[in-house]
Amino acid sequence: QVQLQQSGPGLVEPSQTLSLTCAISGDSVSSNSVIWNWIRQSPSRGLEWLGRTYYRSKWYSDSAVSVKGRITINPDTPKNQFSLQLNSMTPEDTAVYYCVRSGAGYSATLFDSWGQGTLVTVSS
Amino acid sequence: EIVLTQSPGTLSLSPGERATLSCRASQSFGSSYLAWYQQKPGQAPRLLIYGASSRATGIPDRFSGSGSGTDFTLTISRLEPEDFAVYYCQRYGNSPRETLTFGGGTKVEIK
């Protein structure tokens, strides 16, 4: 059974960069049949997909238009984990951030395993 | 962009009662790529139903999903104390930019 364990700070100052890590157990970040995502949730925006990384003979990543240019998602194969970096943080980025696994093909956005969530507050 | 509208916003019921939650799409998907998630306070969402009617691993059979086209339903046959939570429907598919939409949620609260 896959487990996702998130780590990272809960408080980020405006204009700074958020860095979160998601450690995977029970699966491989390099699996050819799953995708590794970041999703956030806030009262104002609901559940919002941010971006993903996945391996299909080589590494791919893409992101939502709303955060494009600010987001980096990277795999770390030796540690079997993946990370999120979101820069130029503003108070509107305050949310609970989740790392999430999804499948392949038409299950690419079917989210079957979630991390525990990290409440990130953007404030000075 | 397809919009998913969930109703009611809040459902007040007693343990043992039947819960019927609705999810309506602004246009037909053309397929049953509809999922339901349960979220309890302070926890991440948990996948309950996919393919409109298939239960995810470990989900009790009191949870059932139905529907197609634009109208989908999640039914909880007899509410257990642990079922009081927020439920979200979601359209899924192969592209997060084109086939990913979440509904606004229905809260099932104890009456």
C-alpha cells in the first residue's frame, strides 16, 4: 500500500519560495504507470491541481496555467521522493498543499493516494 | 469548461439514514469518468468511487455510485458515525488542463 509523507515549512514570507517534499513508500517515483502530483486546497479556490511529474522512459513535468512560471516539480530517484517549489509566494497562495498519486491514461487525474497535507501560510 | 454542481450544499441526517448526494455536469462527458471523494476535517480527500460506480479498494459496500451523462449520484445506504464528512465529485481523464474538474462539495452533517 502506497504511503506519501510530506515535509516542509508551514510558514512562508511573501515573495519567498515554498519548498515541500513528498517521500514515497510502497511505490516508485520512477514507475511507468503512475503520476506524481501536487494539489492545493483553500476555501476560496477549492481543490486546485498545481502540477505533476512522471517517468515514461524519460522524465516529464507540467503545471497548471495559474502557477506556470512559478512552479518547479522534481523527482529525486535515489530518495524515492518528489518535490514542489513555488516561488514569489503571496497571501493568495495560502492553502493546504497535498502530494498525490494518480494513474496513467484516462486515470491520469484520478487521485488514489494522498499525502497528509501541509498547511502553508504566507505571511510576514 | 465543464462545471460540476453538487447539491445539496449541506445534508443533515441521522446515523442509520440513507444519504443521496447529487453531482450535475454542465455538459455530458461522453463517458463515465466521474469520481467521488470523502474528506473528513483535518484529513486529505479519500477516493471512494471511480468510473461513476466502481468502489475503490477498501471502501465499504454501503457506498454506491450511479449515473451517466450529466447526472451522477452518490448514495450511502446507512450512515455510520464515521461517514459524516464532505463529499466531492470530480471529472477525471487523461489531461489535467482539459479533463479535471472538482465539484464544490456536499457536507453531510449529523442532524
